[in-house]
Amino acid sequence: MSESSRAVGGVREKSKWIQRFHPAPDAANRLVCFPYAGGSASYFHGVSAALSPALDVLAVQYPGRQDHRSVPPLRSVEELADRAAEELLPWCDRPVTLFGHSMGAMVAYEVARRLTDKGAAPLSVVVSGRRAPTTVRQEDVHLRDDDGIVAEMERLGGSDLRMFHDPELRALFLPVIRADYEAVETYRHRPGPPLPCPVLALLGDGDPMATVEETQAWAGCTSAAFTLRTFPGGHFYLNSRAPEVIGVIREHIASLTG
């Protein structure tokens, strides 16, 4: 399904923000996935297939890509979180866990804050490959030329770099990637109450984007339990450890719901 249907005031309507690859309407819990910078909802197709029908898995589709490409990309985490929270609120009729990788971890965290403010706090937040929002590094990838952005993506791995050999695809994708990097690199944490739900942090032990200490700082973002799990690998450790990561998320949600 390229677009998901949601119930709003008893009316079914479609949202390009939400992808639902394997609907599981009878599942007791939902998992909402947030992509990394330059990523799209389809990255989580395998996660959805592995967890359905035990979990109803949704994937957020940021503007500027795939079937949401007609909408210009947003350039701030706050804007992404504002819109995503609005789109997700109707789906909070059952316990929801938010799962984000890299930039997606920051968006998931900010969405969790917004849902909490609206009385729809998530069951849990799972953050992957990203240091805590209270830790700051000075980064400038979004200010580099196109070759500089491609070089950064080569350093991190995980993306199909063949697209950048095609001038038309390069012109199509690089503005979206640049906007995502601008969003995450200019983000600054806004002080506020900690999340009332548990936070599970996942990290590749060779990730250049986050140290164990920086990731451990997520503990200060919740008043509930915090757990850190590390896996062999770099920033995209989950590409090669997918079954293990999916199992950890499944067990984590089960531990919270009995």
C-alpha cells in the first residue's frame, strides 16, 4: 500500500505521511518507524514484514521522497515532528512504540514529546544510531558541496551510492538529503519534562556518529527505565543485524505489555 488510511472523525482518509505495508488491525500494539537522513519509509518494509501481524507497523514518510516527493522537504526536526505527531495522533488508539534510526531518532523523540503533551504518550521510544539530544557536536555536512555530501554518505555506508552516478537521480535526491542534514545538524534540544515512557537505545559499537557515553545520555530524557544495547557494526549496523535488532524490539515491547 503506497498510502495508509486513517480514521478521522469517522471518515477514512489517506495520508502520504504514513505507510502501512502489512496492516495488522487486530494487533494490540503499534510500532511507528522513522527513517534516517535521506531515507524513506520503504527502508522499514522488512521490519514490517517480520513483525506483522503481532504488531501493526507504520513507517513515516518525510516529504520530498517517493510518493511524498511532490511536497518540498522540511528543514527542521521541529517541523517534521509537528507534522508527524499530527498525522500519528489518530493512530494512538492503542499502545504505540516509536522507533527511529539516526535523524529518525531525533524526530521520534520530538514526536514523543508532542504526543505526551496531547495526552497520548507512547508506550516506549526506541532510538538507534544517534547520540542523546542534549549532546551537541558541531557538524556542517549540509553546508558542503554535493561531492562533500556524497563523501559523507560513503563514510557512513548503508546507502546505495550508485544513484549518485546518474546525473538525474543525483539532482533528484541530493536536495532532499541536504535538507535532512540541515534539519538534524541545526537541531538544538529544548528543555522540558523528561518522557514518562521507557527509552531503549541501540548502537553499533563502531558508529562514528555516536559514542557509548553520548548514547548513554538518553537516560536523562526519560523519567522511566533506560536501556542501552550495542551491536557489532558501524552507523548502519542494523542492515547486517536486522533479525537480532527486530528481536530486541519485539522483546522490549512484549516486556512492557505482558
